[in-house]
Amino acid sequence: MRGLSRYIITQIAGPFAVATLILTGIIWLTQALRLLDVVVMQGQSAGTYFVLTMLAMPSVITIILPIAFFFAVLYALHRLYSDSELVVMFSAGISRWGIARPVIFISLAVSLLLMSLSMFLSPAGLREVATRVQEIRTDVITAVIREGQFNNPSQGLTVYVREQGAGGTIQGILVHDNRDPVQPVTYMAENGQLIKSDAGPRLLMFNGNIQRTIKTDEGPSITLLYFDKYTYDLAYLAGDPEDVYYEASERFFHELLWPAEDDVYGQNYYPELFAEAHQRLSTLLHPLMFAAIALASLISAEFNRRGYTVRIIGAVTVAILVRILCLGIQNLTVKTPLLAIALYAVPIAVILISLAMILRPDLFRKAGEKLRFYRRPVTAEV
């Protein structure tokens, strides 16, 4: 039996790994596009983009893990039936529970993996992404300095730098400040340096001039002022990094149910956090639920040379409907917290019904025969 269990587990593990890899790639692509705009607009490197997408990967795997496991179990069982291996097992006296036991065992292992992802790795990765994105948006150096390009870090401001050196030193500076259209100002300098101070970022410029244009009724008037050193204030470009707040998916489990008293977001959106917490807990039942649906659809059936296409379609349909039902209940839980009980009741009910179909398939066959008998049209004898 141990060898048989290992064999069934290996038959599931291969398709499970392939399905996880394929689905992760598809969903990761859609998630990564959301970060592409931030990285490109802020002038970040490809390495930064890669790190951000890798940090978001655990949240993607959390979504697809139960789905990939369901299709892996369904594929493995159908393959065992198609190759008549399950028929041989049943003929050798192995019960349906003997076939179902290793599948249930691996589903529990998937639930443990899912718990580590949803409770720890996924929120940790997403909150790190949120923090880094905020830092990127408030990073004045990357927003202002783009070597050899005319850059617009904010409305009405144009910056050009001919060359950027080490330690924040820059050569060939042009800053055109048109935030006040009536009095635009142009700063030009041979070299300079970006520094960070307690009051905010500053641009030090050396050996340059300031051109001020004053528009009057008689025409524009230009004044020219030369300087050896001038400090340009860039504090208005920098946001406040302390304004970062974490949404429901970016919080650890205890932060969902027990937000801090000074957590403004947590206090204002507690219903959403409450629904997210119970959704994470109830999702731990989904691998076992999907495994039970796959087992009930195939090993409770008698051998059929025509195949099991109808049963597979039925299993996929039931899995989709149950998943949609759970998503709907989660949305309703935001307004009605008591419905959180249904997030656990639905998977448990599906598991119990599926196990009953596996262990006592004769009862369901008899019920189906009775149902067909009652639906059979009655014809009167003449």
C-alpha cells in the first residue's frame, strides 16, 4: 500500500507542477503589467522591475495553487483509468478509500503550502512591493535625472542633464520652471549635485545663470543673473513616504482581524479586512474540496469503455460553480459579517458529499435509478 500511495502521489505531482507553472506564467503576466507603468514612468531599470514582479509572485501562486491541484488530480485519475490501472487495482482488492487516501494526503500538503503563502509570504511580498513603489514615486533623483534627455518630473518643470557622475554629481544642467506662465525662469549651470537634507532634496548648481522672463503689456522683459552657487528647492517633488498604507491583501492575518487603534485605513475598512481574513482561512479547505470533487467524479464511477468525458465536464462545472459561489459569499461578507460561516460551510458540505459518493457510490446510483424511474413516462395498456 505504501508503494501504491507513492505511485499515485507521483502521478499527481508531475501534472501539478506543470499546471502550476503554466497558470503562474499566465496570471503573473497580467499582474506584472500593473507594475510596468510605474517602472517605465519613473525611469527604473529592468532589474528593479524583475525584483518587484518576483515579490508579487507568492500572491499569484496563492490564487492558482488550488486550481492547478484540481486539474492535476483530475488528469492523473483519468490517465489511471484510461490505462486500466485503476481497474487492476480494484480487481486486486484495493478499495476506493485506498485510492483516495494518498490523494487526500497530498491535498493536505498543498493546504499547508497554501497556508504559508497566504498567511506569510504573499502579504510580506505585496507590502514590500507597495513600499518600494512608494519609494520609487518619491525618489527625486530618478524622477529628475535622466542623462541626455529632457525630463518633465512635474507639470511645468523641464530638466536636462548632459552627463551624470558618481555620488550624485551632474554636468551640463538646464532647468526650465514654467509653473508660473507669467514669469517663467530658466536655470543653466556648468555642473551641480543633488543632495538630501532634513528639509528635503536640493539641487546645488555651480557657475551658471538665471534667466527670468516677465511678460508685460509692452512685451516680454528678460533679466539675466550670474551666480557661482545656487540652491534649487526640489522638496515639492517629493511625497511623504510615511503616507504608505497597506490594503487587505498586503496585511498579515493578525492585522486583518485586529488592526491597531491608530491604523486609520484598518479602522475605516474593517469589514473588507474581516472578509479577507476569513477568505484566507476558508481557502485552506479548497485543495481538499477540489480533490474530493475529482475523486467523486471518477473513482465512484464504474468502468466505462466509452470514457469519462461527461463526468470530467461535470466535475469542472461543479468546481467552477463552487468557486464562484465562494467569491460571491466573500463579497457579501463585507456587508453581512455573519455570512463568513458560509465560507467554511460550502467547502465542508462539498467535501462530505463527495466522500459519501466515494465510500458509498451504490446509494447514489440507487437514488439516480429511482429518479429515472419516476421520470419515466407511463403508458396505458390497451
